[in-house]
Amino acid sequence: MDIAVGIGILGCGTVGTAVATRLLEERDALIARAGASFTLHGIAIGNLTKPREAAIAPSLFTDDARALVDDPRIDIIVECIGGTTLASELVESALYSGRHVISANKDLLATQGPRLHALASARGSHLRYEAAVGSAIPVLRILSEALAGDRVEAVAGVLNGTCNFVLEAMENGASYADALAQAQALGYAEADPRNDVEGIDTTHKLAVLAQLGFGVPLTTSRIASAGIANITQRDVARAQMLDYHIRLVAAARRTDEGIAAEVAPLLVHASHPFAQLHGPENAITVIGRDSGALLLRGQGAGGNATASAVLGDIISTLRAIAERRTFLPLRQRAHGLAQAHATPLFDRLTRNRTLPRYAVWEDSILTAPVSPLLVAHSRPGKETLA
Ligand SMILES: NC(=O)c1ccc[n+]([C@@H]2O[C@H](COP(=O)([O-])OP(=O)(O)OC[C@H]3O[C@@H](n4cnc5c(N)ncnc54)[C@H](OP(=O)(O)O)[C@@H]3O)[C@@H](O)[C@H]2O)c1
């Protein structure tokens, strides 16, 4: 094992701490699995004086993230800072200099993925981000590798644990404001919860799924979306009486005209897997032309669950380096940078007469033939007799 690879981590919060701890504590086992030796050379953080619970040598920390990215000993940058400003600059700089990048950052990939992939491709670098959607659920690998010989027709899922928690608390009688306060007190929601409750986080994840599944440069701003902030306790209780749960559903499919995609709170029947999730759990359906429907369910958030996916990406990058493999493009790289646009999807769902604000989720929307006429005339949705 003559190859020694240098790793630098950007960010040591929930995700960065779990990744660094595993790399340090399980180094020998990870090296044996990867077939390449590695050394963690540094971890960039925002505040050097902040107390840290994990047993990480203080000498590893730096508050100069740019210098860490430029450190000549480092081959792989693991980005766990989040956001789209500093993270974008650092990831771009790392890729430009030929370093491989692993990220957990859905915001960045959903909004700038096509450009970053083009840069990685031009510089011969590896860009991997399995943790960005569904944390521990290996859905991006399924889309880009396991189904590489198939044609992905549709993806759908419930992708945000904070929304699940808030809606579940409302089902137990809490108002929206109380449910959100509970989620914040328990650490399920950020102090500023807008990204989650306004559906932005879910739309980022849908954009990443669509980019990899359909090979199109679809970014967040091109997808119709709504969040859960206007849902009342009365809506939730009425839905339960009808044997439904309100869940924030994301879905995208191919149509003859291109891609249809949407994120919105929908009525999901109690018997459906999307309705049976708790807290940070996510569920994702992938429909391949030949594979048919695949259903994945698992931990969609949390330090260790997210680190599981990040470490998988690190190992696969180490293996590729050890085997001196060319870094194969993910599916989306072949499709250029022209922005794709998605038409709304949920127009085609029926509505419930008692709760007409909400469309009713049906799996068949992912596979049923699409009539262009229906798309043009179906707003605000057909009524059911329920
Ligand atoms: N948390 C999850 O369950 C989860 C799941 C999937 C994906 N993700 C993604 O993973 C990424 C990280 O999330 P997280 O929850 O770990 O975030 P976090 O706990 O807020 O950690 C962010 C880290 O970035 C560091 N940072 C901030 N400004 C910096 C700067 N100027 N230079 C260097 N470091 C800086 C912070 O430093 P300090 O420690 O000094 O404040 C902190 O260590 C995000 O993209 C998120 O979307 C998270």
C-alpha cells in the first residue's frame, strides 16, 4: 500500500465532527478497506475558541480554510461548512487545483451543481456528495451507478425531517408555532427554520435527485415549491379523520415535454410509506424503466448517519486513487450547462373535497401517461368524491 493521501475537512459542526472522529478513530480499518493510506492534515472551523466535545487534537484546527484548501499535502477536501457563499468559493478552488471534493452540501449542489461538475470534469477531479440527499440513504449512488444502465423515469420522496417532526407534533395536538418551537428546543430545527419549513431544503434535494437521475442541469429556482408554514392544526386533524397524513412531498418525472417536478404539502394515505416516517426518517422512491419501483427508507439527518455517506464517498475516492482510475463522470456531466426548466407536477393529482387546499398523493402520477392537454387545463385540480 504505497499510496498516501492527504485529507482536509472544512467545518467541524454536526457532520464534520462525526466524519473527523471516524477518520481518526477508525483509521486503520478504513485504510484496509480503501487500499490506500491517508492522513487527516487539518480541519477548518469558524471559531478557534469555541469549546469542542469531540476528542480531536487542537493542533488539527485552523481558522484559515483557504490555506487548508491550498495545502500541498492535501488531495481530498471534505466540505462540511454548508451554505452557498464560502463553501462555493472553497469547493471551486479545490476542484480548480485538481483536488477531489466530497461534500454534504445540498444547497451548493442544487444551485451550482452543473457548473461544479463541469469544473471537476475539466480538472479531472472527483466530486461526490452522497450525504446531500437523504444522509445515510445511498440514493445518489443508485441513481448514478446502480441504475447507470437503466433509464430513471421518476423520483419522489419525503425528504425533510424537520417538516416530519412538526407535522407529527401537530397530529398530536400542537399548533404550528408550538410544534416548531418543540422542534427547535430538541435540535430538529434551526434557530432560523425557513429553509426547512418553506420547502427550500426539500427543493434543493429534489433538484439534486433530478440532476443525477435525469441527467439534466435542473436547479432549485426552476422547481415549483411550497412549504408547511401555512398548514393549520385543523387541517392536520381533518386529514387524520379521513385517514390521511399531510406530508411535504417532492416528486419529479420525465414527460414528453421535458421534466415535471414539484414540492408541496399533500394528503398521503395512512397506509403509504411516505406517511409512516418519524422524525429524521426519509423515504425515497426511484422508478427505473427496467428496474421498476425501488423504495428506500432510512435516517435522513444526524451527524453519524450523514458521516456514513461522507465516509463512503471518501473510501470510494481513496480506492479510485489507489487503482489510479480515471474519475468517471456522474450522469449529469454529459448534459452541458444550459438551464433546464420543470413544469409543475401536482396539477395532475386529484383533490379532496373536505380539504381542497391539498392534492392527494397517488404513486400513479409517477408512471401514468401524461396528456399535454391535461397539463394545460388541470389547475386547480380535479375534485374527488371523498
Ligand atoms: N446536520 C445534518 O444532519 C446534515 C445532514 C445532511 C447534510 N448536511 C449538510 O452538511 C453540511 C454541514 O452541516 P452541519 O449540520 O454539520 O453544520 P454546522 O453544525 O452548522 O457546522 C458548520 C461548520 O462550519 C464551520 N464554519 C463556519 N464558518 C466557517 C469559516 N468561515 N471557516 C471555516 N469553517 C467555518 C463552523 O465552525 P464553528 O464550529 O467554529 O462554528 C462549523 O464547524 C451542510 O451543508 C448541511 O446541509 C447536514
